[in-house]
Amino acid sequence: MPKADLHTHSTVSDGRLSPAALVQRAAQMGVGVMALTDHDNVGGLAEAEAAGRRHGVRIIPGVEISADYEPGTMHILGLGIDAANEALLLRLDFLQAARRERNPRMLQKLRALGIDLSMAEVEALAGSRQLGRPHFAQALINKEAVSSFEEAFERYLGKGRPAYVPKTRLPPGEAIQLIHGAGGLAVLAHPIQLRLEGDALALVLGGLAAQGLDAIEVFHSDHKAPDEQAYAALAERFKLRVSGGSDFHGIPGKNVELGHPEIDESVALRLFSGGPAA
């Protein structure tokens, strides 16, 4: 049975493969349904859809929107969106502009920490792509200031670290409504990154469900079996559908591959049909 992967990234945001190359790799990994969910950007969807037709992969148009949340990280996926929706595009343009304003501030913090890094060096790594923290991490590796992406984020770029600059985000309810306005399903991505368990997690998830959240990403490369069980139970409790994906970026050493965790195509079919979650 072909697999589904409903959370992937290309060079249009912070992935390492172009949309076309991403789809080709997905086909090689036995993925029959793939969602391209670049951060705050839908610019790669046309290329991905064309590649999908060539390689026999059904492409779900998607996006990943950063939402306001403390103390962890909250991202909401929009799956099955109309990528030409004007209201959605306007807010994505706003978020992309905020990203561009954030980057020089991170550079200033790194230089204040004694790391001799220029914006030109970071931009060269991004090329025409949306520049973000992974490119800063690679620049730090190239400078031998750190030895890995993990160290770059742990020492400098992660939330609360000395070179971190908060990113402009949308309120969760606005993100959900934008996705609905574009005809898509709103899915809470990698709930493990909320850094919550038990009643605290249920409280947040219940609040999101009340604002119209459609589904939760039960299956994700960061989730262990007990996590999946807990999130599946919460999906049932709050009458949410089930989604899942690799969150593939193609970053060396991350040990994340397209189509893993293995999700049957039927998960995608039930997600979009509105049928039972499990």
C-alpha cells in the first residue's frame, strides 16, 4: 500500500531539496500522497504539482503557519488549501516580510558574541530561498563555530538562546480561520513541541478545537509510540481527525526520511473525507 506524508519542506522555505526533487524522492520512497507545507510560503506548490503528475504522486497543497504560543512552539498546517486565496497570501506576505526583518537582528547578536559572520555569507547559503535559522546554522558550521545543526540551535539559535530573535507569529485562531478561508483543513503540527502533557496539553488542545482546529498530527518523526497513543486518544476526545508526516527537510544528520513514520494512504483519505480518525 502506498504511503502518505503530509508534512514536508522544500527549498522554498528551509528544506534542502527543490519542490520537484522532493516529489521525485517521495516517489522513490513509496509515497503516493504528499503535502508540501513550506513555512509561511506557497511558492513551491505549482512546481510540486507538476512533478507530482510526472512521478505519479498526488500533491496536497499546504502551508505551515507559526502561531503565538509559550513556552514551546506551535505550528498549524493548512492542508488542501487554495494557494491563490487572496487573504491567505496577504498574511503570508506579512509573515515573510517579518522574517526578512528578523535576520539582520540575529546576525547582530551573533557578531556581538564574537562570531565574525556577514549577511552575504548566510544569503549565499540560502540562494533564492527563504532565508531562516537553518541557513544561519549552516554558516556557523562553515565557520567552525559549531560542529552540527543541533549544537547551533542549542548554543545560539534556539528559543531562549543568546542569538535568538522572536519571530512574528499569528494568533492560533487567526491561523485556523485563514486556512479555513482558503478551503483547507487546520492541523496542529508536532504537538510534542508544545512541551505539555496530561491536563495541560488537553486544555490547550481543547481550546484549539473550540477555535475550529480540524486535526492533530499524531504521527511525526519526533513522536515515539507512547506519544502517538496519547495524541490519538486526545484526537478521539476532542473529535479531531488524525494526520501525520515526516517533517522532512533533508538536513544531513537529522535521520528524518520521507515516508517515515510509515503512514498508510488511508490516513490521508480519511482526513479529507471527514471519516473516522482511526
